[in-house]
Amino acid sequence: QVQLVESVGGLVQAGGSLRLSCAASGIIFSILGMGWYRQAPGQQRELVAISRDGGTNYGDSVKGRFNIHRDNDKNKIYLQMNSRNPKDTAVYYCNIELLWGLSGRKRYWGQGTQVTVSA
């Protein structure tokens, strides 16, 4: 069983920076991607950023402000959050995609960590 453990978020001021980390444990092979999603109250879960072999994709709302760094050897991924605003307030979820079978994939999710950005 694969588990993802995220660092604790918190309440921070607008314009500040915060770094989240996620560590994956368990039997892990053929990682297709690792990244972050977020979900605001009453909203659907949206992509923050995801790193795959072909490159990194960022959600439109965070492009130019957030960055992710993937540590392949340790199965970790970091989310560097810069220039935050109250709209970034959400529960942030770590995600990993693993090869499943010949060509399928299986997703695992972290428990989610609350990030609140005050004005």
C-alpha cells in the first residue's frame, strides 16, 4: 500500500511564501507523475502542478507563482508557494500516479493539508 504524508500547512499572510512537502512510502515503482492538487470549500479539486517525465504542468491559477520540485530518489515532492493571495486558500493534496498493469495507472492521495492565506 502506498501512502503519502504531507507537511502541515497553516495560516499565512498574503504575499508570503510557504513550502509544502510530500513523502511517498510503500512499494513504489514506475512513477508516472507526482504533484499537487487543491480544493477550496464548495469547489472542485483543481490541479496545482504535476511533474511527469515529459515535464511539469501548472494550473493556470498558479503559473508564475508556485513551483514544484521532485526528488525522485526519495519519492518526495515539494511545493513552493510564492506570492500567495487569499484565493489560494484551500486544502492541498499530494498526488502520485503509478503504472498499473501494462498501460493503466493508479492514483494515490495524501490526506490533505489546510493552507489559509489571510489578506
